[in-house]
Amino acid sequence: MIGSTSPEKDLKLQAAKERIDAWGNSVRVTSGHLEFAFHAAFPLALTTDLLYRLRDYLITEFKLQIPWIAVTDLLLSGFCYEVDQELYEIDITVREELLSRLPKERLKQLSKFLLKYIELQINHTDSNLIQAQKWTALSYVEPTEAAKQITEKIAKMLTQRHKDDWSQIAFLVETLAKPLQDAGFEPLLTLAQSMAQSSRGDYSGAKAQLDNLHNKLGSLPNIAGVTFSFVPVHTFGFNVVTVNTKGEIAKRETKTAQYFTETLSNNVTLEMVSIPGGTFIMGSPSDEAQYNEDDESPQHEVTVSSFFMGKYPVTQAQWRVVAALPQINRELRPDPSEFKGDDLPVEQISWYEAVEFCDRLSKQTNRYYRLPSEAEWEYACRSGTTAPFHFGETITSDLANYSSEGTYGDAPKGKSLSKTTKVSNFKFANAFGLYDMHGNVREWCYDHWHIDYKGAPTDGSAWIDKDGSKNENSRLLRGGSWLSGPRSCRSASRYSFDPGTWYEYVGFRVVVSSART
């Protein structure tokens, strides 16, 4: 844990002491060099301008005898490493040991110096660096304010898709462990530690940290007056099948996945399944039966960050609860569906209504619910497969609710139901634990419609035309429906649709950006 001691950390600290002592005993290093190094360890990052201003401050305020060459000697000491052009950081363990040799009052004085220096850097291009320096200074003089600002930043980051910044904020908190710990903000250190582990792919370790935090603070933790939410993740099991070209089950597997449950009302919940990040080939190959060359090509590699996706399409019971919440941008019809039933998927939903549903749910839960991007949807549907369907080479009416009068591959005709079915009607999921991806209702994605994949994003984000192009009034649907033929149910199949239109075969499922582990 950040801020804790361990045999490994003790060894690192001992090595840091020996490095500092060895440098202090070298021929040209004076006591002024050492005093300067103790103080120079305070800022999180160093520039030559900052170091020379710090030297002047120490000479003026404390009458320290620091030679001019001490700045250069420190940068060449081996304690510092260059992280950008003319930007340096001191090894974190060395920094901790250097700072330990200063009295607490001097640290507060250095905080004031650094805050004044930051004011002079207001036009600095690296706003993240300036913010980090400010938090460093505040953590010693106003630790509650520092913890508040850092927690606000983390709460926002937990709603975002990319985890690249998680390790950076975790590293920052680690460097500030001592003052934050002294001020009683150990939970913030635990939260940062879990983010660091999650960004490295250590999900079990991250979960253990979050479980610890949950046990201490409850499901709505409050750190320095900032409340944010996380939900403990659980594991569920499910059955997966692979069929041959005749639609016969050739392989059966039992798999597990993680999920969390969002409570919408006393008896209505929403199950959100963890979709691991990864890379896949989006679109269909030219030799796939019944593939659409016009809009399913060119195939391209896409890397998708982890997220959570609804295990099922949104049901009518779930819709009614959220539709009763306060309006954000537009009204929602309380009972829009043609086919009635609490556990049936809600249908006759426009894209605008689906977005409003997500907005209301986000405000209610303090989590960022949204429609999936088209890339996220296909990635989640394929769940690691490359065949036309996540079941394999074909589809049958034993596996999905679609118009099975038509056939695909060598599979026989099936029984068409001509209506929606309960979302839990079919017993086989895909390898990620999602149901109804190939039938029941078509599902809205957030993207604008594009006729092909030329110029499509490769990071899993929604493809949005921000310049008000001709695609502004066209969104898209994914997945098959009870009315769709087998060709339209394939993993790669896509369909252009007016966002203001609704039909009895159009529904949606929601995703939430990965903020839990």
C-alpha cells in the first residue's frame, strides 16, 4: 500500500541513504550542496529556472551558503532523471529520504515559496505539471484542500474510459503519501493504489483495495468532503456454445465474468458486465457469407478500453423507473413498447430517447452511463470471436430471437416468433457474458452513420461528425431483432437509422465507462 512500510521499501530507503551519503562525501560537494538538495527535493518536478530561484530564496531567507554550481551538480548527481526537455524529477525514494532531513516548519515555508512560484507560471503550457506542483505545496500547508482537489480529480477520472492517466495520478499521490497520511487521508492513498493496480492490469489486487475502502467508508465514500461512488464487483457464471455450419452444438463451455448491479428501485435492478479491454479486427472479411462490402469494410484494427455493458437490452421495467426520473433535455414516454412485459426489452425507442435515458440514469447514480460506440458494440458482441456470429458459423432459433424463415450457411429454417422475448429467454451468452446480441431488438449506438470504415477511429471511440456534416441526422443500429433475417444478425452487420424514429424492433443497451475493478 502507498505510504506503508515493507522489507522491500526499507531496503530501498537504506540504499537511498547510502547514495546521499556517498554523494555528500565526494570531493566537490559542500554542506551547502547537501542543504540545497534537501530543499530541492520538495517540488515534484524541477527546471533549472525553479532551481536557481530556489537557491536565491534559500540564500536570502535563511542565509544558507549555497554555491552557484550546486544547481548543476544536483542535476548531474544521479538523483535526478530527465522526464522531458529540461524537466527533471528526483528518484521517489531519494526524494523521500532528502525531505525527511528537513523540519516540518521548513516544509511549510517551502510550500509558500512554491505557491508563489506557481503564480508566476500561470501561462505555462503544461497545466498538469502546474497542478501537480500546486498540490505538492498545498499538501503541506492545506492538506485538506489538497486532498479535496485530488479527490475531485480522481472522481472525474473514474468516469472516463482511458486508464492511461490513472497511473500518473497514483504516482502523484504516492509522492505526497507522507503529508496526506499525517493529515488522516489514508483512504485517498488506498484509492490511488487501486487505480495504479488497475492501470497495470492487476484487477484482483485493485479489487482487494476497493473492498477495503468499501468496508471502511461504505458504498458512497467521502474523502475531504468529496463524495464519489463505486460498486463492488461480483462474479457470475454462464454457458457458452459454439455451433458448426449446420447449427449443431459442437462445443459447450462454462465461463465466468465480473459484473455489478445497479439498483434502480426496490425491485428493479440493472446488471452491468465487465468488458475487458483489447484489440480486435472490426468489420467482416470479403469471404464471409452474405457480407456487405459497401458498409462492412475495410476491415481495420481497433483497440478498445475496458468498460461495463448491460448484460441484456434495457427492459420495460428498467425504462419505466428511469423515465420517471426528472427530465434532463426531453420528455420520455413511460410505456412506449408495442409488446408488453416487464422483462421484455423496451422498444419503439428513438436515439434521442435512449440518450435521455442515459443522461437521467447518470445523474441519478453519479456514474457516466451512455450508449456504446459502434466499435465497443462489435467488440463486445464478438467477445474474441471472428466468425459471423459469436456462436460460430451460423445462427439458429434455439440460440436467438430472429426471423428464422431465412437460413445462413447449412443451418435449417427455424421457428420465427414474430415478437420480442424475455431478455433471459435464451440460456447461452457470448464469451463476455452478454445475451441477446444477435436478436430480439436492434440496438442504438452513439456514432453518426458512415457508409464505410474509411477514416474510422481506431481507439474504440464513437465516430462523431463535429462539423455538422451530412451525417448529422443519421445514427446507427447494431445487432439483429425478432424481425431481422440471419444476415442482419451477424456481428459485423450495421444499419443506418434516423435518430428521431422508433419502431417495434428498435431498443438499446447501456454502457458505463470502466470505473470499477
